[in-house]
Amino acid sequence: MIHDTMELSEDRSHKLGAIVVGANRVSEYYPLLQNKKIGVVANQTSVVTDTVFPHMEQYGVKAEDIIVDSFHLVDFLVSLKIDIQAVFAPEHGFRGTADAGEVVKDGVDTKTGLPIISLYGKNKKPSPQQLQGIEVMVFDIQDVGARFYTYISTLHYVMEACAEAGIPLIILDRPNPNGHYIDGPILEPEHSSFVGMHPVPVVHGMTIGEYAQMINGQGWLTNGVKCEITVIKMENYTHETAYSLPIKPSPNLPNDVATNLYPSLCFFEGTIVSAGRGTDHQFQVFGAPSLPKEFFPYTFTPQSNEGAKYPKFKGESCNGLDLRETPKMNRMNLEWLIEAYVGYGKKSDFFNAFFTKLAGTERLQWQIENGYAYYEIRKEWIRPLAAYDEMRQKYLLYE
């Protein structure tokens, strides 16, 4: 388990079969950063999970020089005297506390004094001015494997900016907790947005490193430019490997259950129904005041909290379902969405404009509004998913 990994050195982790994430394989990327001016794309998940790294002596780094009271990648690189020019922060910010969709401002990291440049504020793509003086970029962010989770959109724009500026990108790979399956409708190009930029299914089944290779290989960057990437692969990882996230990837994914349910429950963000924001069970419950209590017996009342300052139905009692005991899912579940639609009284205002962006197609809403059963909807996904999986296989780095 990941908690065991935090007590192990890189060598011992390998012997015992624990996953060694890219950030922990310091001897693989440290030589690429020496004597270079570095930019780092990072957030609160960008951590090294050990402080005793073998073979570092050959780089003139002694064990006592390594920070022992902080595991953050940026702090660690600073302790190795890597010349970091700037930290680039995605949605939710560098320390990961901003609301979903909340504008993140530029600033200065109080711990290191490094400038923090927001990629979820005035611009989502690093500008040439922001990249000035940077010779190598490092990308290390934990993804959760859903198309509408915006870290892969940030990856796209970072790759594009680096390609245009001739800056190589080093990706420190991490597990995909939903990497054991692919599912959902394929995004149609006319519905591309920051919550879905590429023609992939909702659950894409790739690590960040694999996804970057696909972006390059499929020519998805503007004008078909290619980014020079180096993926620092993990050890002891396969797509079937269970992985428990040691740090919340965003404020409203507090645990493994929420992460596993997220691809299914995020669709409620495009409806009148709450997905539990403003509670301690985000993306593990859903409900609305108008859902009939006889069919939706679980009640909750959203309040302001970290990551949800203004939650849907703040202060109102919602009727819904508690999904916290749901077994680990190997496919998306649309039945909850369909049940909520059927149970909701005013059908005309159930969906909002955001739903089509999440779905990547107008057809899913049309199917639900026209009484399609879940199995009928899934049937239309079979061939597109098979074609996607054939394409995806070319870019996989792990079994």
C-alpha cells in the first residue's frame, strides 16, 4: 500500500514490490536538472515519499543535505540546490485549497520565496514571458483519470507552450487510480473546452506520462507541434494495480471512494442536483431538495467549507442517496443520473449548459430526456471505445 511506500527507500520499495512514483526516482531525473534553470508545474500532490535516496552521493548530495521535514517536490529540489525559476500552479492552486472553478492568482510561495504563476487565472497556457529564462520544465501532478479533471488540460497547454519555446518537458509519472478501465462517450471536437480538450472517453485509462505521449502522437497540439518529453516512469505499476492516493488531489476528492465515484457523479455538476459539495462526503452522495424522499431517503445540508464556499443548495436539506459503501467500480454508472432525472419534478430545468461540456456530446442528454435505458446508452459506446483503446495501446508505458 502507498502508506508502506512512505517508509521505504527507493531500493527497498523495488524489492518489496511497492509502487515507486516518478518523483521518487531521483537518480533518473536529477542529472537532467543539474546546472539548468527550471520551471515546475506542481500542486499539493507533488511529493516525494521518502527522504533516503540511494546513489545520490555520485551527484555530490549527502543525506544530511536532503530536507527531512517536508516531502514536497519543490522543497526537495530547493534542498538539492536546483535552480527553480518559477512554480506554475493548476486549478485549485499550488497548495490545492481553491474552489473548483475559482480563479487562482499569481503570488509568491511563503516557504521558498519562489514566484507562483497561475495557470488557472488570466491565462491557462504559460506565456512566452512567463517561460523566459527557463531551460527545462518539470510536470508532477496527480491525476484521477477523468477527461473533465482539468489537470490533463493544463498538461496540454504546458506541452504546447514548451514546444513553441523549445523547452524540454520532464514528466514525473504517477498512478492513475481509475486506470483499470476506459468508459463513457468520446468527446466530439465541437464540444471541446477546458473540461475536455481531446477526443477521448470520460475515463481515459492512462497515466499522465502516457497521456502526454498520446497528445504528441495524435498531433493534438496547435499546428501539430511536438513537445520534447521525457517520462520518468514508475516502477512496479500496472493499470490493474490498486493505488490509494496519499494526498487529496483536489479539495472535493477527499478519499478513494470519492475518486472512484467521481467519473460517474461529476455529471451532476451539469444538473440541478448536488454531488455533495459543501459536505464531508463530496462525490460520495447526491441529492436535491426537490427529489422525493420516499425514493431518495438520505438527507444532507450543504454548508460552506474548504473547496466549496458557495455550494449548491447551501443551508437547504437535500434528499438523495448515500453511495459511500459502493464497491470499487470498473465502469461508469449512469443509473443514478437517470434515476435522479426521473425523480425530479421539473424536467425542463434539470440539465444546465455545463452538462454537454462534461459529456462531450449533446446526445447523452437527449438520450436521458427521451427515456433511454442505461444499457441502451452503453451499447452506443462499444465501438467508439474499442477504436479508442486500439489507438491508446500505442502510447501505454505499463501493462
